[in-house]
Amino acid sequence: MSAKKTATVFRCANCGRVEPRWLGRCPECGEWNSLREASAAEARPDRAGETFPMPIGAIDPGRGARIPTGSSEVDRVLGGGLMRGSAVLLGGEPGIGKSTLLLQICAKAELQGRILYVSGEESPAQIRLRADRLGALREGIEVFSSGDLARIRGVLETVKPVLVVIDSVQTLHAEEAGAVPGTANQIKYCVQELVSWAKEREAGLFLVAHVTKEGLIAGPKAAEHLVDAVLSFEQSEAELRTLRASKNRFGSAEELGIFRMGEKGLEEVADPSGLFLVRREGGLPAGVAVAPVHEGSRVLLVEIQALAVPAKAGLSRVYSERIDSGRVARVAAVLEKHTGMRFSDQDLYVNVAGGIRLAEPGIDLPLAAALYSARSGTPLPDGSALAGELSLAGELRPVRQMRRRARAAKALGLDLVLGPAGGEEGEGKEWRVARDIREALKALLGGKSGAAAGADSGGSAGGSAGGSAGSAAASRSRARSGGPRAGRDGEGGEA
Ligand code: TYD
Ligand code: MG
């Protein structure tokens, strides 16, 4: 930090362009003898957010005006448009559509003034071709190919854009921050400079960051705390894309944006409630549960799929990308403890159809039901939809908006909605209520569930339930082991 403050640069008094060396003529505006010595610290605008104390009532709230991005999904994720003076980092794998999305925003954002699209990755001609394809030719968009911070700052000072896109932070470099582009230090320094500029000029700033498959963004990670919002753009199914905020100073970080990549770029998906639902001929296979999940302000129906196979060397492992594997392990442990179905000698695979990532608490119950169904080989009833959080004690905890979830499920023809109690209106009428995991499994599987038997006899599987062909094995093994740790086909019996 101190090194960069004492570094000397030369700033054009006419256009503000900063050069690392003195030049007789400004390469930006062509003015002669206009470069003046300045410290790198002076060469940047005053630090954003540095103000004098002011009575709260005297502060102009207009500073916070938002720019509608022209995309209702992006606006939704940002919390109602892009805040002026704010910086948004957009991360995603290469090829996912970040440049496409931002160029579309440039074309459709509702604003007066100029727009600057800075690309260190593509030539202006390539960007022009994409704009043609997207129908994104708009007067006021200026394209500039560079990753050199000093040049970019000079251009910002002359163009004075209202909206700026930097594509990408990995191509930014500044001499003051060391010679090697792409290092975490370079990215941090350059992003800090650009963010300060945007705050000072009350412009909206989008910064693109490439992220690897593992989600690790060494350099951009360092920039995350410098920006106001961090969005990640992910692929779910082939042409579906999701946009989420992992940080948002000006809105919630829970909203999910959904897009479809088409011929003419990214299109919004207006009613995605049934988008991820798998339509089948015939009933659900074992190991599948349908969950109405509450994502931001919408309810989506998703299918959670589970598979349990005997673990090699008895060491249980969880393979789950779309749901946190710690959660899968916890839910399996709760099931093992409270239903007697053994999971600790199983490898567990969990997936979400459509590839959407799920993190909300309400998926505990459908996840538990999918695991139980997979392990017992008993399918859940057709037309069932489940929501609820599970405590370690096996109780079903209330979740947000259970009534809306129930209605969304029913609108898609799923009539057996099961969820927690919690005093919400519609409880018991719009959805069936279960108090704990055993009651839930009993409601779903009736006599076919070992848990149901367990529930009846206060915790130890009695082996009296069953009767259907699908669960005969489970009943057999329970009868043999006679304890709460019974599993299927005797695998769990020798505990
Ligand atoms: P791009 O925006 O370049 O991705 P990123 O900036 O995240 O690296 O998008 C690249 C992909 O999107 C490319 O494979 C082609 C596809 N695409 C479409 O399917 N339709 C379109 O209209 C456009 C512009 C791109
Ligand atoms: Mg790109």
C-alpha cells in the first residue's frame, strides 16, 4: 500500500490521462506540455465515501438512484436495478455468457448518457459482431480494447460514461502495481481504482471475472470485498443459466435470475416455476423427491435425486455438487438415528435435476425423503411435493412461505403437499402437516415405511409394517435385526 502511494505518475491537466512517464504530448487528448507530476495517490479521485458528517435528514437520497438494466432478471438479482456509483463483479466460467449478458445490458439499460465497454479480451470488431448478432447496436455505446489501467482511466475521464463494463478484471494491469498482469495484487489495485472512479462519478460499473470450474477465483476473490455486489453466472441445463448474488450491499442476496441462451443471446424465463420439474410417464422412481423451493421471491419446483450404494471398505462418502455435502451427511445421520435406516455404510450420491444449486433450509425434508426412498427402494407417491427443515432431533421445522410453496406445487398438478406445522395460514388445509421425519415418511409411504413402524412403536422398528412387494426386503431385514439400525437386505443389520 505504501509503495503505491509514493509512486510518481504524470497526469494530463487537460483530460486527466495518467502516464507512468513524462511525455511532451498527451497521447489521449493531444495537448502539448499538459502532463504534470503527481503521486499515484493524488492521481486518483478522492476516496469514495469520504464525506463530512452531515445531519441524516440533509442527505440527498437521490444519490442512490438505480439504473434499470433492461433485464428484469438482472434487476431482480440486484434488488431493482444497478445502483449508480456502485460496482458489481460478475463471475462465471469462460463461455457461460458474461460478455453477452453485459453487452445486452449496455444495449437495453434505461439511462441517459454514454456507455463504455472496455474489453481486454476481444477486439472492437469482435464486440461489434456480437452486438450485431444480439441486436445490441445502440447509440452511446463506446467500445475500447485495453487492459491498461492508465489508459482506461484516461478514457473514462474523457468519455465520462454513466455505465462502464470492464471485461475482464483478469486483463487489467497497472504499472504502479507491479509488472505482471493478472496477479491478485494487480487485480485488487486496478479494481480499487475503478471502483473509486465509479463512486466519484456516480456511474454504474460491471466487472467481469472468469471463474474456474472449482469456483476458485484467486485474483477476483481478492476483489470481492472492494465491490458492492458479487454475482455468479452459472449453467444449469444446456441452455439454462442462473444468476445469483453472493454479496449484495443494495438488495437481498437470495434472488435467483433465470435465463435461456438462445440464438439472439440471453432471454429471460418469465415463469420458471415448472422449469426444473421432470415430466415422466408413470410414477416416480425410487430415490426421487419433488421440492417446492423458495428462491428469493419465487417458488420453483425441483427434483432431488438420491442414490445409496454400499460403500467400499465400509467408509461412507457423499457425492453431491448441487446440495452441500455436509447437509446431505447431516440429513442422512438424522434419518439413521430417527428412522433406523442405516446410511453410515453407504456411499450417497445426490443430484438436482436441471442442475440448479440449492441451499435453502426447506430442502431438508425432500432430501431426507429422497435418501430414504433410495435406500429402501420404495418410490414416493406420485404427485407429492415436500418442504421442511429438519432439526437434529428429527423434528420438522417451519419454512418460509409454506402456503405459497403448496400453491405453486398444486398449480403444477402436485396434490400431495407435505410440510411442517408452524401456525401459518392454510396449514393442514393447503398442505398436510407432519411433526417429524417419521410422521412425514409415514404420511408418504404409509405401511411401506420402516419409519412408520418405528413411529408407531416409539423409536424401535417393530417389523410389523410392510406388506407390499416393494418393501418386503426392508421388513425382512427389520424383523431379523429387530433394532432401530435395520437396513435393507440385511446390509444394515450387523451393527
Ligand atoms: P460469452 O458471452 O462470450 O461468454 P463469456 O463472456 O462468459 O466467456 O458467450 C459465449 C457463448 O455463448 C458462446 O459459446 C456462444 C454462445 N452464444 C449464444 O448461444 N447465442 C448468442 O446470441 C451469443 C452472443 C452467444
Ligand atoms: Mg467474455
